[in-house]
Amino acid sequence: MKILYYNWVDYLDDENRGGGVSVYQRNLLRALDGQDDLQAAFLSSGISYDLAGGRPRWAPVRHGPARDRDRRFEIVNSGALSPAHHSFGSPAQIEHPATEAAFFDFIEATGPYDVVHFNNLEGLPARVLELKRRWPQTRVILSLHNYYPFCPQVNLWHREREACRDFDAGRKCADCLPHRPDPRLIRLANALAFRLKRAGIRPGTRAFDALFRPTLRVGGRLARLPGRLRRLLRGAPAAAAPGPGPARERAAAFAARRAEMVRLINAHCDRVLCVSDRVGQIARHYGIAPELVQTSYIGTEEARKFGQTAPRPALLGADGTLRLGYLGYMRRDKGFFFLLDALEALPEDIAARLRLVAAARRGDAATMARLERLRPRLAELTHVDGYSHDDLDRLLARVDVGLVPVLWEDNLPQVAIEMHARHIPLLTSDMGGAQELGHCPEMVFPAGSAAGFAERVAAILEGRVTARDYWRNAVAPVEMPAHLRELRAVYGAPASAR
């Protein structure tokens, strides 16, 4: 069986873009290497561009790591920039005939494929899903790792400040981005980076920084003037998002985008895999046909920790304190600033029994000052200025309960899986998929509610919620072999003997 995987960025990207989806794709391809009857290729799009412009084309990846060069391909000069906010609401996210032609030419030249599995549609026109018309035997699978088909911002998060529960027939999309990037400059930056990478000058090196940044500054100034660079940029411009004009027309364009995305998915996908039950609920709410929707928790190498660890007998330490852990980013959507609000609002007797580990890159001076002001209120405060995967076991040895206080429908945060897999119970908001790991309502509070957070913490401190309560209905994280068996069934592949 021959499978094509797609994501907007190469899974071996030098700049480690793509987050948890890239990690998942690396792990999945590694697992597939042990399956004699499965052969996989990988395609990305929306990042690589020629300085001189030109029509979209496909090419083998000839930059970055030498690993897997035989199966890594990319579309160069895509009409849709990726990630999504770089071409926010662009008509090319739906239709761009030249990019579609390059995609179909790639399949013609390297296929046919039994399965085309999209881990995303960013970087491609959604009408590539119509590949079923030319290759009706191919199964088309779409995984929803974010909400891109329904939200050009991908995360249903309006103006970087609040969850978007109703896009008001497209009107809220029109002013969603506080700062809309200039697609010409993004394309120029991508083209310059592509040229340097193909010359063997890799991101993160001194040579790359010495050439990239000064040249980009000059190019940025020139891009605002008529002249040669502007003519170059006209070679394969990214279609603009709905811009100035009657508000009704801008809103209608975003509403049409959502409707067409849903129509194309329903018409051409054989299955829509949702990484949590909550993602499936949202997909159905926005119009994805229920018969297409299937929950598929991603396989992860972290899951092996579940068999190597055991639940701690109690949530509280011997001294009656509770050790909480927040790992991730100092971002509003992740709930970090809500967490600061909630901790500041706690009664003194409750706050004095909490020990907090906050592992996140330093924020600005005001944020760090707020964090520091919590120190005398808490039993203990430890800030770790970022962390790597290799640090997890050491960091989490100091945590009794993990915090996932997200304010958006976070599909299923990787950090939640990492903590849960080490038998660390999770105290979560009621948004997103993290709450599904424990299936423990006593460890869930209303998103954004400081009072709800305080009540749950008090319940833990008073012994009204125990470790046994959390683990009673908890689910084991999915290991990659089990996930691969599930994918085989979705793909229509025979069960493997290996």
C-alpha cells in the first residue's frame, strides 16, 4: 500500500516548525518503516519560493537534513502561503488552479497512491481534495489537528484575546488579526531562506543569520517601492485576503470560505480523523458530515511512560501542600495570564498551600513582575526559563498535579499527554481535549473562571478529590503500534503481522 502524507511544513524542518503535528509525523513515519507492506511519501507546501517567482511546481526536498531524502517533497511557489495566518482568508486557500495543477502533477508523477492523508490543508488550495475525481480508488483522509477549515486563524481565537464561539456570519473574521502580515514580505523572506538553504546554508547558523537578516531588511524597504523587486514579487503572488471594501462583502467572503471548506471535505474525504472527542463535536457543529467523523487519538512515543510509571498514592504532599505544574508558553490562549489572575485572587490560606512550577520562556518585564509578586503568597514558586523534552522527567518529578487552563478549544495539548503519561493527574479547563484523558469532572473547571479554579483547588486541598478519583476512569495514552493498527483499518489495509 502506497501512502502520501501532507502537512504545511517538512517534518524534518530545520526551524522545528509545525509543533506537535511535526513530532507526530516523524513518529508515524518511523513506525511505518517497520511495516513491509506500507510505503510512505511526504509532501509540504506554502513555505518555499523562488526569488524570481514562477509558476507553482513540485520538487524533491534538497535542503535541511539528508535523512529521508527519497520520500520528502515540496511544492514551490504555492499560491497559498503557510501557515494559515500568512495568507489569512486568501481566496487561494480555496482555489488556485496553478497550485492545484502542481499538486496533481506530483501525484501523477510519484503515485498513484492508495491513500492521501492530509494532516492539514494549510499551504494548499482546498480544492486539491477533488483528487478523487481523477483517482477515485484513492482514499482521502483528513486529520483535524486544528480548526483551519472553519477558522482562517486556525484556533477559533478572536483578536488574540478570546475564544470565538460565533463568527457572526464572517464579520468577526474581517477584523480578527490585530496585525495582518504583508504577504509580499513573507514571500520574500521565504524565497530568501529557500535560496540560502538550497546553497547549504542552514537556519540557525551564523552564516544564515549574517546573510538573511540584513538582506531581508533591504528587501523589505524595496518591496514598498516600485521597481525590480516588485516585478519579481509579481511572478507568483499570494492572493490577498479580503481587504478594504464594504464590510458586508468582506464578511460574505469569510462566510463563503467556511462553507466551501466544509462542502469540499464532505464531498471528497473518506474519513475525518479528530484528535479528541471535543474536536469531533466541533467538526460536526460546523457541518462536517457525522458519518465521516472519527475520534483518533494520535500515537505518541510518550505513551510508553504510562507503563513505566505508577499513580502516586495521594495528590497532596506529606506537609499538606499541593505541587502544581504549568508547562508551555506564557500566552493568553494557553491560559497563562488567566492562571496569574486566578492565583492572585485565591484566598491567602489556600495560596499558602500551593507550590508552583512554571516552565515557560520568560515573558516581558510586566509579566515577570506579576509572577514574582506571587512568590510570597505561595508556599513555593519555581520558574524555569523554557525546557526541552529531555528535561521533562526531571521537571515533572516535582509536580503532583498538572495545569492545563486553556481558554480555547485546544485540540489535545501535547503537554497534557506528556504529564498524563507519567501518571500526573491534570487539572484542566472545560475547553479542548485535555479533560478527556482523566474523564474526571472533579478535576475540571469552567474556562476563564477564577472562582471555579479556586473551588477545584480547595476541593483537592480538603481531600474531596483524590488520586483514586482521577485514575478511576482515566484512559491510557495511545502508543504508536496501536495507533498504526487503527490507521490500517481507516486506510483499508490488512492487519500487519509485524
